[in-house]
Amino acid sequence: MELLNTSLPGVLLLQPKLFGDHRGFFMETFRKQVFEQAGIHDEFVQDNHSKSRRGILRGLHYQIKQPQGKLVRVVVGEVFDVAVDMRRSSPSFGLWVGVVLSAENKHALWVPPGFAHGFYVMSAEAEVTYKTTTYYAPEHERSLLWNDPLLNISWPEKTNVVLSDKDNNAPRFAVAETFA
């Protein structure tokens, strides 16, 4: 498994080594030792799995208390996955990075605590799995407006996007709760 830096410090793209033959393939999706060598010592406590159809945008979500690190991968379909730095003390505060995660490319994205996270489904349907470093705490969950002009995220689609009410009414970055 190879961990590659993205344009945001701390957000890493994981490219697994794939071993395949006429029977199919095998790959490691997580190895604690590789994370520790990269300076990541977070423990995962929860696994989540979601299914969505084309045009669904989930996010941008974060927990203001009990912030979650997330290891995100796609097992069916294709998504455009985004992380936004919500840490005021960070030189990359307010910046975002987006990558395509798919069942085909088998990449994963490490989104550290302190970032908002979301994804847009580009295929007919997609199933996304992600490990988290803290438990889901709905009382601490926050959303960030997906199409805030200040963030200027280059989503693959900006019309006909299907959102939850919570995400559709999320605050803009300028007034959103952030981390120190």
C-alpha cells in the first residue's frame, strides 16, 4: 500500500497493491503499520457503509466535538470525494481537495480529524465504506454548505444535485463552526 500526499497536508490518498489472476484479486485496504510509519496513530472504532444513486451529494459533514478521522473507499461505483480543512490554525484553512474514488481504481482517502468531508455520486449507484476514529455523535455533527462560493469546490455537477434537507440548509463557511 502506498500513501500519497494530496494538496492538503495530512489528507492522504491510499493506493493499494493489487494481486490478481484469473480468480479475481486480493488487496489490503488498511495496514496499521503503514499508517504509523506515516505518523498516523489514530485507532478506528466504527465502520460505516452507505449506498446512493447518481446525483446524490452527501456532505460536507464534520463533528465539532469528537472530530472524526475517516478512511474512505468505494466498493461499488464512483464518487468525487472532498475534504475541506476546518482548522483555523492551519495554513490550509478553508482549502479543499477532491479525488475520484471508485471500485475500479480501488483508491482510498484518509481524511484526518478537523476536516469536513463529503462526496458526490458520479455512477448509476455507489457504495461507500469508511472507518472512523471516533463514534458518530449526532449532537456534535455539523454540515457545511456544499456549493459555498467562498470554497469554490469544483464538483463534477452543480445542478440537479440531490441533497438532504440538512445539507441543503447548511451554513456557509464564513459562519460555520470551525476548529481552533
